[in-house]
Amino acid sequence: MALQGDNLVVSVRKLEKMLSMKGGKGESSYANNSQAQAKHARSMLHLLESTLDRVQLESSPETPFAVADLGCSCGGNTIYIVDVIIKHITKRYEAMGSEPPEFSAFFSDLPSNDFNTLFQLLPPLAINGGSMEECLAADGHRSYFAAGVPGSFYRRLFPARSIDVFYSAFSLHWLSQVPEIVMDKRSTAYNKGRVFIHDAGESTANAYKKQFQADLAGFLRSRSREMKKGGSMFLVCLGRTSVDPTDQGGAGLLFGTHFQDAWDDLVKEGLVESEKRDSFNIPVYAPSLQDFKEVVEADGSFGINKLEVFRGGSPLVVNRPDDEAEVGRALANSCRSVCGVLVDAHIGDQLSEELFKRLECRATNHAKDLIEQLQFFHIVASLSFA
């Protein structure tokens, strides 16, 4: 089974070769549509700092302190978070009366990520023969060595026992692939008529749940090999409060209502065949707290410091909530920034443009409801490696 676009055929198993947030700096790019993620990340800084306080520090480290952001994407949010982490760890060293070590920061995402845009956002390195203290005091400069690491975080990315802190936000809800049985017309899990699992059948939702838990298990297994003893990990992904996996909460409203209706519009207008729509599925699963906890406990490598559902708020950042056109445009751009690459590959650029125009129109007509109802919940996990 394959996803077929005008000029591109992509195997479901090779989803990671093409999946990425929309690159560049255009109106619908991730860099210009990730303000909500930035806002949500800032609201969780106290939880991140509590996690960092649990990292075991060496009084006289001989190797750099290593930080890795997994699923970094291509906007400025990852740079901000890495700065927060390094400054917090530096303060801990200063409180110990020890000189801070050198720092390494690894920005990791799938090979299709727009690393060029990300690296253009990096401030210059402050180290030029000076001390780490001088480096940290240099305004407008970074205090760490930076590197990009392309690859799937569901597999190994780093040498054994090499990373002190792992950070991953708003990424783990993306599956490594759409479950194959969801694409199989002979299966009871076949997601006919839908492009997401919100309000889908129980078999479809369970296939997504199984895929999510298998992916998360692979993620934890890999990190348990790569993390230094005494290291910590801070994870954030879309979550849900309902025990029913067919109720995907905020993700359901984003991908399962007006986005779904926009696809149906293209089918009704004869622009896209129904089978073409049915063979497209958003590879996202918003887990419950129990879905997540089961995998962490089964892995057994990490101690749970905190595991909770956190109310993140709306994914829409608008200046005038009463401006229906602005709300509609914000929803279409937000959706396009995270899944536009997949849509382009499946139906081509021209039909993709038509799809998101219809999404914007529908969102504009339902702007008031979107402002009132579209809320994201997140699973927040603070884990330590003994």
C-alpha cells in the first residue's frame, strides 16, 4: 500500500523519509506558526527545571555536558529551550562552587527536516579562547557547540552513555508509520471515509494505540542505551483526557472536523477520488495517561518523577479573536505547517492548495466555536535514568 501524489510515491514504511514540519519562513511555515508551541513550552518551564534539578552532576567533568532535543523541527523554539537547559545546569554548577563544563547541544529530527533554516537561526558561538564563564556572559551568542543529528528517534541516534539530558516536546504523538491494517480494505480497522482516527471505529483506534505504544517502547529502549547514568529526560506530547481512543480531544478537532470536511469537499466536487482520500491518514495519536504509563513501566529503565496531563491551551495564536477571517487563516496555517508536506505528497501542490483554502473557509465560518472549544492537553513526563 502506498501514498501516491502527482509525482511522488511514498511507502508507508518510509514515512520518516518525508515527514517534516513545513520548512522555510513563509506564511504557512512551521517557523511562523509555532507560537502556540512556544507558549505551551514556556508554561511548563517549572516542570522542566524540576527535571534538570534531578540530573546528577560531576564535580570535575572531563567530557562536555550533552543535551539533545529530539524532534527539534526548524523554528526558534528549540534554541530557546536549549538555552534554558544550559543556563539552568550552569547555575547548578555555580551553586556547587564548580566551574561549568563545556556544553554540546544536539538538534535531532528526521532527515527531511529543514535543518538549514534552523541553523540560520543559531546565534554565533561565543567561545574564542575564553572561559565558559565568559562565553555564558556574552549577550547574543550561544554557549554551546551545536550539531544536527538526522534520524528517527524511535531508533538509536547517539553512542552509548553519551547524553545527560534528553528533551522532546510536541513530537512523540507522531507515529513512525500509519498502521498497515488501517490502510487495508479487507481489515475491520480500515479507516474508510476518514483521514484521522477521531470518531473512527474501535479497531482503527486500537491499531493506532498499538502503533503508538510500540513506537514509544522503541524510543525508551534507545534512550536507555544512550543516556548517561544519572541523566534525566523531559517529554511532552499531545494527550487526551478521555479513556476512549476514538476521542482524540484537541487533535480530533484539528484533524478530524474541518480538515476532514475539507477533504470531503474535494471528493464531492470531483477533484479527488474517495479512495484517494481514504488512503490518506494523519499519523498522529494522542495517548491517554494510562497509554503512556503502561509503556514506561513495562520498559522499566526509567524512574517516573512526574507523569501528568497538562492543559496547554489553544493551538491558535491570534491578535483579534473576534476577527473570524484571522481565526480561519490561523487554523489553516497551523494545520498546514504540521501536515502540509504529507498532503502535498499525496495529492500534489495544486490540490493541496485547494484543500487548505476550503479548510480556511470552513474555519472562518466556525471561528467562534474554534476559539471557545479548541484546546490541547499534553502528556508531560519527567523521567530519570538510574
